[in-house]
Amino acid sequence: MDAPEEPVPPVIYTMENKPIVTCAGDQNLFTSIYPTLSQQLPREPMEWRRSYGRAPKMIHLESNFVQFKEELLPKEGNKALLTFPFLHIYWTECCDTEVYKATVKDDLTKWQNVLKAHSSVDWLIVVVENDAKKRNKTNILPRTSIVDKIRNDFCNKQSDRCVVLSDPLKDSSRTQESWNAFLTKLRTLLLMSFTKNLGKFEDDMRTLREKRTEPGWSFCDYFMVQEELAFVFEMLQQFEDALVQYDELDALFSQYVVNFGAGDGANWLTFFCQPVKSWNGLILRKPIDMEKRGLIQRQEATLLDLRSYLFSRQCTLLLFLQRPWEVAQRALELLHGCVQELKLLEFCRDWVSVPPGALDCWVFLSCLEVLQRIEGCCDRAQIDSNIAHTVGLWSYATEKLKSLGYLCGLVSEQGPNSEDLNRTVDLLAGLGAERPETANTAQSPYKKLKEALSSVEAFEKHYLDLSHATIEMYTSIGRIRSAKFVGKDLAEFYMRKKSPQKAEIYLQGALKNYLAEGWALPITHTRKQLAECQKHLGQIENYLQTSSLLASDRHLTGNEREYFCREILSFASQQADSPGHKIVLPMHSFAQLRDLHFTPSNAVVHVGGVLSVEITVCSQMPVPVHAEQIAISVHFSIEKNNYRKTAEWLTKHKTANGIVSFPAETSPFPTSQNSLPALELCEMFERSPSDNSLHTTGIICKNVHVLLRKQESGASLEAPSGAALEAGAHVLKCNAVTLEPGPNAITFRTQAKEPGTYTLRQLCASVGPVWFVLPHIYPLVQYDVYSQEPQLHVEPLADSLLAGIPQKVKFTVTTGHYTVKNGDSLQLSNVEAMLILGHEENRAVIYSNMRAPATGGESTVPGMTEPHGKHKDTQKGGHCMATMDHKVSIDCPWSIYSTVISLTFSMPFRTTHSLLSSGTRKYVQVCVQNLSELDFQLSDSHLVDTGDSTDLRLIPLNTESEQRIHSRQAVFFVWELKWTQEPPPSLHCRFSVGFSPASEERLSVSLKPYTYEFQVDNFLTLYSVRAEISPPPGTELCKTGSLCSLEVSITRLSDLSDADKDEALTEREDYFSTKLMYEVVDNSSNWAVCGKSSGVISMPVAARATHRVHMEVMPLFAGYLPLPDVRLFKYLPHHSAHSSQLDADSWIENDSLSVDKHVDDQLDSGSVQSRGSTRSVAGSEHKGLPMPRLRALPPGQAFNASAGTQVLVIPSQDDHVLEVSVT
Amino acid sequence: MAVCVAVIAKENYPLYIRSVPTENELKFHYMVHTSLDVVDEKISAMGKALVDQRELYLGLLYPTEDYKVYGYVTNSKVKFVMVVDSSNTALRDNEIRSMFRKLHNSYTDVMCNPFYTPGDRIQSRAFDGMVTSMMIQVC
């Protein structure tokens, strides 16, 4: 048989059948041609057009050529198709008419008659021509005539039924051509025959099927008919079509069973409803299980037999079709289906009785058989990549073996009892003997099952093998859930076998999987199993934890929950005697923290204050639980500036009533998805600092740490290590609390001790040695204890302190955490210059109490009791500076250190003095200016000479002894200087005046007077300058525009004195002279000085020496004009190099006296010049070469005798002209 | 008649699961959970297909001796799993399909409820009623 063009032809058993073609006529001829024919026929495919719209197919034809016998022809009513001759061929090589007429024609006629008798129309006459024979017999008719004769005699209207094959055994093109034509004809006719006969068969079959509702219709008969068709298709290698036949039979049968179940009984089905006696599984190693087929044919088959046979045929065809995975899939369906059908029949009619376990055996054997069959025709790699298809069978087999094990008492610890053993024997009997085809296979399903049922150990081995293989397969294709489920079965098995240590890993694995995906019921169930396992293992901690989870599990009944709760409690009470050992369990299963509430609600207390925390805990336990202690461990941090932070936090996070709510687990299932806290998002804007424009914006997830952490460790919820007990120094405790099921309010009280931030970290409830710990309290809960250090502020009551008068200063003590005791005092240490005026009766008083710590300000009121704010009067002595600082050191009772406070006092007065002259008489004037806002009363003004000149007298010219000086005003005092002898060149004076605030009533203290010390130098008058303007000669009065003469007379008033001894002094034979420079300046521009306005004169140093200078001036205005100023300077020569530096200094000194004009410039200047016009030039020249210098005479030395005199100037006649020209 | 109907979130936790009260609920939970393996497999195999051509109905996920488990997946990867009694041969693929479509419509209604938070367990009475009708229905 020619295999289809497959790379790896499957090792399958094929049918030996081929369509039958009979051969009549010349047998020798056929024998010679047969090899070529059988070789050539299947070489080329032929299109087979099908009826009923079925798709045409290309088909390679093969045939089984047999000698024609009349017995081969089917009799009427015979439905056998396999033995049906599809074509009848008559072979002849006759070329002689005589011979033809003599024998061949008769033979042909006989053959035709037989065919006709059986109404067979599929025939063909082949005339083989041989050139050799033709040549020998030259007198014969042309060859065509024989063929024509035959056609004429037999093929009326069917001339194509006679073909010529020329020289079949030669190798010529003609031969080839002839062969091709012949083969084509042969194939066509064969197909025609197929079409016709199969069509007829199918029609008959359908007719038969339509009769299925009639009584007496037999499914088995029909089965045989349709299978015949399937065989033919298989014979033609049309496996697809063959499979269709079986599938139709399958569906028909299934439908019957269903209908039967629904009450529509068909009699024939009762044949299948025999008690199941044999359950030896599928047989797939033979192409046709003739044994079972026989049963069906004899209508003795049970349902299982029929199904087994049907499936074995389907399996064979599917394997031909290279679809082994479909075999696996169909096998599973079949097995499920059969089990269902048997149940159905059993249930409906009670006819099919199936011994318990029989089906399990059948399924188990069948699963393994199918798997082994598939493995037999596939290589390892193929199998590995198609596990998804086969794993179902593995799993099913495992399941069935398990149930067999349980059934036969192979799983229990004690082993099977006698009843179990009887059952096992019955089951083994139903298996029958092993079939010969697998007898030599070591791992045959039969052997496996027999062995597995033989002993507890063998069963365990086989069951574990299968389970592990199944788990491995599931895992390898990523069906984790299925793997876990099988693992759970395995765990159950281990538990039955009393090896909980092996079971644990499977239970944990499954539980983890269910937890991760949040399947509540499986979680509960698995946990219950795990609890039992852990109890057996003695894992106390784990057991208690699982128990706590189960006790809080709402999917359990109340009794179950209570049982687990009691387990915990009884453990706790047992262990109560041996303290020290702690078992830490996570709290969430025991109780849940709902909310928390601080009193005070802002969660801020001062040191020593009392804080209470009220928490609501929702107990998950079904019964009241007495907890010895409930504690919150608190983390303490001394964080600076945390107070503000907390305040900010408060406003953001806390509700007004101070209740912090904790996110309850929304779902009763502790799934990782549901317990994730919601995202906390906030917007973020960043503005550029320069122009406040937005440059960054975004969203910040504030609780990202929680979210991420939970995801990572979500699966390890069960791990007891998750709840580590934190050892902390700060703990809030509440003893002996009974937690009722549901919400419980627990209040903690604490007295705040150290200042800082306290973060609530863990909540922990202890029941005996069992500690339930909530490892993290989230969201963050904090309370703050603040402490304020005592603080002292000293500040004046007025804007500023003035020196010299009593004023009030406020002392503010903010006690903070310090408690002021009776008798506490502030000790003030002050400098002598500042007096503190205390009043005996004046004590401090507490006037403001601690309400809110946020308000630090306190004011003071004098009073009679103990301190909070203290208030004292302070007085201090004054001095003569604009401002001055005084430090006060204060010793406070709460500190070992002194507090040093600096007080700034302002001077209320500014004092200036000046020397006044009148000829040689001298006066001292003191000006006191009040800078303060207060009015003062001045009294007792004195000016004393502090020098030793005894002959000097100061005669006050002030009249009033008391004077009021108002704010921002000045008061002048004048004294005349009188002396009898030569006065000292300088005079040291001290001015003092008593003062007191004008508004103040009488003060209890005497105030120090205000003093001012100063010095007056060179106050003796040396020169008297007199200027006189006389009108031009011949006129009475000066006239504007006309030159007048100015006479300046400089008179020396005293002899040589100490004041004259300077560089300007020259001595020549006891004759002293000094150089002076005069200068006439009219600052008010009343006069125009004509000619030289200044000059240097040599002045004899002798009394009464006079120097006169004349110059011309012209009045520019009319009226009483003050005379131009005449100034005198000392003219100092430039003789010494080293003094040049000094000169410069003194010049600069002079500059400050507003003598800023250089002499040299002025010496030749004959015209009026504005001041300072050449100053810069002079400055630069001065640097270059030594210049004579000027020094202004001290104000006391030169007396301007004509100061204040005025000259009457009358306007000239034509003054209008002048006015215009000058201005 | 369905014996168990489950709606499973994208993350594979149950949004809704209900089974006939006569049977052991736990068994169905395990069954539906295990069937997610096949759902995942089918979805990942389907991933290559174009989204708009995707068939939401996943067909028979796996048969067991007593039940058939069918699957359906919405475009947002919410899975519907329906367990049907094997003996109930009257239920053909088409019926199962239409049941799933009904379920999907009802689920869509649930999602349209503004008071329903996606991801929460479904507690809608309308949905419940629809499932109930599916459970008694055909039989």
C-alpha cells in the first residue's frame, strides 16, 4: 500500500483491503501484464467527483485484482462493500477472427450473462495487441476489426467499454501512450463504479437509518452497515470520510442515549443496558478490535464495549490523519461522556448496574492507554510541546486512581480492611486477563492498575508518580492554578497518610495562590486544612495565626469560628504559667483599628499635660476576648521646629474633631487588590522665584511607599515574621480590656514628659503569651509635646529710654514649663550709672494664664501677688552722649546662667557753646537744645571754671533760676568773663543744669544735673578791626555807582603775648612784628571792591599799633548797606620743609573754617571774584611748591569793631542805567 | 441551565460568583478558579488576533466528569465563567453564547451605574436576578 506523502509515516496498523477488480478471460495474459498494471495504477491521482455536493478529491487508486468467479458477485441484499467487486475486466489478446468466433465470443457472452444476472454494469474488455503476433499471421483481419467486432457484439452504445492495449510489455512511445490511455480509462471506470456503488450504498444506508424509529430496528445492524462504508473510505485512504462515518455513528448513539435518558426509550438500546461486567479499558493497539466488533455484530456488546470500539476506530483514523492531540481531546470527552451516559442509564432505568470503582478502573486504564498510544506515535519533543492536550488525561487518571485508592482503603493509615479487599478483588476480576498485545509491555496500564491496587505502598508510589507528573506538566505549561489544585489533593492524601510535613508545602502554595487572587472560599477551605496540618506539625505560632485568621473568617460558621477562637484562648491560658515566651501574631485578623481620637483634639500638649488617646478597635473574634494589656508603642523624636510642622499637618490631615480614621479593609476578603490603600495624590506647582511664573507642575503620589511595599510583600501576609514587635521606651498602655466582638473603644492616658514628637507606631494586644501586633499604624498618627523654656523680655514702656529721668521698664517673664514658686525672684545686677528704683510695695502679679501655648505674648500690670509678669520701675542716671547702652544682668530662678539685657538710653539734650566778644570783654554762651519729646524744667544753671586760674570770674547774665524747655526747643545761657591778671590762653569750663520732666509731679529721688564741659582757647582780643566808608569827597552821602573810600584800620590791642608766638612772628632788635593778611569780602554783593581787596601787612606786636588800609568800594544798591566784611588771617611763611606737611594740615584745618581761598591768587586780584573760583587750581599748586599759608585768627582774637554798622547809600540820578548795567 | 456563574476581574479575583444552592459552593469556586488557567491560555493565544475581530466567547474551557465550564472574556479582560451540568445536553454552543451575551449586557448595565466602583464586588440586584433566571431557565 502506498503511503501518503508524509515525512514520517506513522507506525500504524492498516487494513490489507483494496478495492476488488475481477479478471476474466486470458489469465496468462493478465499474469504477464499484472506487475506493470499494479505498479502503474496508483502512480497518478485521479479526481473523484462526489455526489451530495461533497468536495472533489484527488485519489490514488489501487486495486486487488482477483480471478473472476461467479461467487464473487454479491447476491441480492448483501450489503458487504469490502468484498464487493467494483470492476470486472475481460482480458484477451485474440487477433484472429476465427479464433474470436470459435472461443472468445462465447466466453465473453457467458461472462456478460453472469454479470447481467447480477446486474453488474461495471465491466471492461481489454484487447491486448501484439505486433509479433500480427506479423506472424498476415492474413488476419486488420486489428480494428476484432475490436470493432467486440464493440459491435457487446458494447452497444458503450464503445468505451472496450479498450486496446498495444504492446504492453515493450518499451516504446506507442506502448506508453497505449498504457496511459488504458490506465486513464481504468481509473475513470473504477471511480465511476465507486461513485455509483457507494452512492447506492449510501442511499440504502440512509433508508435504513430513517427506519430507526420503527420497532425492531437494530443499532448494531446499522452500525455494521455504516462501518462498511467507513471501511471502504479507509480502503480508499479517505480517512477523513471514514472518520465522518464513525462520528455520525457516535452522534447517533449519543442522541439515543440522551433521548433514552429523557424517557424516549428505544428498544434496541436495552441491549446495551446490560450490567457492566468488564472494564478493561480502551484497546487502541489494534486497527480493528475484532473481538469487540464481534460483540457488536452479535448484539452482545455493552455500552462500554461499543464506546470502546467506536473510539478505537476513531483513534486509528485520527492517527492516520496525524492528529494525535485530537485523540487526547476526544478521549477525555469520551471518558466524561461515558461516565455520564452510564450514570444516566443507571439513574433512569436502573438497568445498568456498575459496580463501584468499575468506571474508575475503566477510565484510569483508558487514560493511560490513550496516553501510551499517543506516546507510541510521537517523539518526545512533540509530546513536550503538546502537554496542554494530554495533561487533562493525566489529571483525570490521577483523580481516578485517587478515588480508587480511597475506595479500596489504600489511603487510610491502617490499610484496607476486609471489605476493602473484597472490593479490590471484584474490581480486579472485572479487568479480566491482560491482553496479549500488551502482555510483554512492562508499563502497561493493566499492569499498573493491578499493581497499584495490590498494596498500600504500591498505590502510594503510583499515585505520587502520577500526581507529581501532573503537577509538573501543569506547571510547565503555566497552568499554575490547576497545579495547585492537584497539589491540594496530594496534600489531602499526605494528611490521610499522617505526614503533614509533606502536605504543608502544597497547602501553603495553594493558599498563597488563592490569597494573591482573592478567592475567599478556597482561602478559607485551604486555611482550614492548613490549620489542621500545622496543628499536627506542632507549629504553634503558625497554627495560632491561622486560627486567628479562621476565627475572623466570615465564611465559616459561627461554631467553627468559635472553635478556632477557643483554640487560641486555650493555648493562651495554658501558657500563662510559663511567662517569657511570646508569640507574636499580626493583628489584622484579630482586630482592626478603626479610628483614633486625641484629647486635646489638636494632639498637642505641653510638658506635664495629660493627653488621652481613644481608639476604636473592631474585634474580629466571635467571642469576647480578654486582653491583659493593649499597648501602643510610640516612637519619640526630638525634632526641632516640629511644632509648626505638626500644626501644618493638623490643618491638612485632621478633621476638626481630631478623629483619625483608618482605612478599613473594604472587602471582607484579605485580597491584595482590595486592601491596597487608595492613591493619595496632590498637585504640585513650582514657580520661578524671579518672576513667579509657573515653571513646573505635576502630581505627587504621597503614599507611594505604602503602595509599593504592599505590592511586593502582599503575598507574605501569612508569614508570621511580618509582625515584629518593636521595642520602644515609650508605650501607651491600657490593662485588662475585654474586647467584645465588634467595635470597642479603648482610652489611653499619658502624661506628657519630654518635649518632642511622638509617632504612634504599633498597636499590640496581649492575650497571655500571644501578642497581636499591628506592625504599622497608617496613616501616620503623631502627637506633640512642647516645652517652652522660660523667657524674660525687658522693654521700655515708652518708645525709647531717655537718660537722666526715671522711666518704667516692663519685665515680661514667659514661664513656659517652669512653675513659679512663691518667693521666686529676679535678681538684677546693674552698673552704677543706671539706678533701679524699686518700690517696696510694688510686686509682680500673674495676670495671664496659660491658655493656648501658641500665644506667647503677655502684658503686665503691677499688683500684689506672685509672678507671672513682673513689673518694676527703673531709674537711671544720665550722661552726655547721644545714646548709650547699659547692660543689666538678671539672675532668674530657673537658670544658673545670668541673662544679660542691654538697655539703650538716649540723651535728651544737645549742648553747644560759643565765645562772644565786645572789644576786649568776653562772654560765654551755652545753648541747650531739647531733642526729646518731653518738656523739661531747667534749674540751677552753673558755669564753673575747672582750671586753676583763680582770678577769672564768670558772671552769669541769666536772670531766671528756673526755666522750662519745651520739646524741640533751645535755651541759651550767657556768662561774662572777667579777669584781673593775664588770663590763661585757654579756659576749661563746666556747665551744669538741673533738669526734671516738666510734667512729672514731685519725684522721690533727686536727679543728677546735666553737665556739659567745654574749653575756650585764645579768647583774648588781640586785634580790633574797624572799617569805615566815607563818601567821595565833596558829597554828603554815598551814592550808588560812585566810588567810596573804605578805610580799614587794624589795631593791636595788646602787647606780645603767648598767643603770638608762632611762625608769623618776626623779631628784629626787640621789635616784634607779625604778618597778617586782610581781606575784604562782601558776601551779600552790596559792594564792589575796586582794586586790591586783600593784602598782607606786617603788624608790629605792640599795643596801639595800628595799620590802615584804604581801598575803593562802590555800592551797588541804595539804602542802608552793611559794610563789607574785613577778615584777618595770620600769614605764615614757608620756610621749613618739614613744616610743609604741617602747613598742609593746618591749611586743611583752615579750610574747615571756610577759608578756602588762596592768598597768592588774591594778592594780585584787583577785581571782584566769587569765592572758590580758583580753588581747584590753588589746590593743585599748593601740592607742588611750598606756599605761604593762612591761618584764621581764632574768633576771640580779632574783634570787628564795625560789625553791624551800616552806611546810607543814596541812589544816583541815573541809577536805573546802572542797575541795568550791573545786574 | 447554568449551575454556577462567575464574573472575574481582570486581576483574576472574583467580582461575582454564584452557584446553585443545592450544590457545594466551594467546589464551584475551585472549579472556576482552576478554569482561569485555560482562560489565560486562550486569551494569550488570542492576543495575536486583531482586537476588532476577536471573539469574546472562549468556548468550552474544560470538561469534567460532571460539568462543562465555558468562558467568555470582555475587551477589558473581565472574564465570565459559566459552569453547566454535563448531563444537560440540551445546551448547545449557541445557547451558551446567548447566555454569555445576556450576562455581558447585564454586566455592562452594572458598570454604567454611577454608584458602582469598578473593581468592587457586584451587588446589583438586577444582575443577580438575571443570573438567577439563567440558573433556572432552560433545564
